[in-house]
Amino acid sequence: MNGKRPRRYAHPDNIYHYMASNRISESLVRLAMEPPFRLFARAAIKRFPCSIRTKAKWDAVDRPQYLVGVIAAADEAIREGVGDISVFEFGVAGGNGLLALENYSESVEKETGVRISVFGFDTGTGIPELCGDHRDHPDQWRPQDYPMEEEKLRSRLKPRTTLLIGDVAETVPRFVREKQAPSVGFVAVDVDLYSSTKHVLQLFLLPEKRMLRRVTMYFDDTDFIFNHRFAGELLAIHEFNSESRNVKIDRWRGIANRRVFAESPWLEKMYVAHDIEAIGRTQLRRAVASDLGLL
């Protein structure tokens, strides 16, 4: 033996034990994903250090819709060979969402290597004037709802995050034309009104736009009893798709697949903006795919 210990993993018995322990681990994970055990597992994942993807899979953060959107944006950037992206929250209000988006972006950047800039848009004084008819849900919102404590929020933001104050009808076009920010990767829309959502979606219409081929999106006001496709964010999405030739917004198909909490309500609020013009110009440069499944 020359004083050396044998390489344990080479012994058939050790290989068997390794495979057995692996199967036990997989069984325990599957068990943890079953009700009611999954609730305890999520609580543990929230408390103890683990990868950001694990936290996303288990909804183990305060705003999983933001985290899942940012991870998907970073993955899309990697597929497209893009090293920098921008993520957005429209409708910042008190700022908890923007701070969460900033925190998640930092974690996703560390795990993926994709550099992420964060932008928050808000009037600073709450909901603006309504359009004057049913489309802005005047039975639900009034001007000046959800004001911001701007200085207090700014004092907590990190350098990666930019807060833009003003009417989105003006700040969005100015941002697209002048900022030259990295490509849009994820957008959270929580501006409540049809009219404000219409202005937000200019982000994908202006000639100077920069976006990934697929941009993940979250629309907050789409599943309340007062929501319908003739008003609010849903109407703005419908009109955008009718007016836009090059970008189309659709539901995020298959997002609930293989998720631990596949019934989570926020999953119904996730969308994707598809740059169909850019997609149409894409040519794959990979080996030909083969079907080797013949039995």
C-alpha cells in the first residue's frame, strides 16, 4: 500500500452506497416537495444559505415574481451572448419592490456573471390624473394614491439602481432616447392605470429601444375581481399587441411547470415580450439536433 489509503470510491461497495444515498436524497427532496412538508422545506430554504435558483424554485423570497423574472432575463442574456442587461420596476410607491429587485439583481449577477442595472420609475406623488372613463378603474384608484418618500428611499438605494421621478409619458421616451442603458431584460409593471401602462409599453415601441429577444414581465393588476380585458393593464396589453408589428406580449407559457408551488397566484401574472422582428432575423449556429430516442 506504500502508506497510501485506498481510493474508496473505486470499490464496488462504495459505488453502491453512493448510488443508494443519492436515491435516498432524491426521495427526500421529492418528499419535501409534497404538501404539507413543502411549507416546512420552504421555511428552511428561506432561513439558510442556498443558491438563488433554489430560492426561486421554492418561492422562498418575498417577491418570487421578481426573482424568477430576473433569473430568466440573465439566462436569456447568456443565450444571446449579452453581458449587461437592465431590469425595471414601474410604479415604485413606497420602494419595497425596488429594493427587492435591487437585492435579487445583485444575487443573480453573482451567480450568472451577467451585469444587471436596476431602474425604478414613479411620479413620486402617487397615481397621476386618470383618463376620465372606465379604462383607468376610477372606482378603484384616485389621484395621489401611493405617494413616495423619495429622499428616504434614495438613501437606501445602491449605485446599481437609478430612480427616475416624473410622468412616465415623459420619462420613458426620454430614457429610451437618451440613457442608452443595457438591453431590457425584465420589467415589472405596477402602475395600476390603463393610461400609465400604455406609456410604460413605449419602452418596446420607440425606434431607439434596446431589448433582449425575449423580455420577462410581471403585470400586478390583472387578477382582481374588477380586472377585465376592456380596462386597466389588460386593455393596454391588448392594444399594444394590436398596434405593434415588431414586439408582441403574451402569457409566459409553461412557467408553472416543475415548480414546487405551481398554484401560486403570481404565476398567472407573468408575461413575455417577444421581439419577433429580432427573432425572425436569428440564425442558429449549432450542430444539427438529432432524435436518438428510437427503441
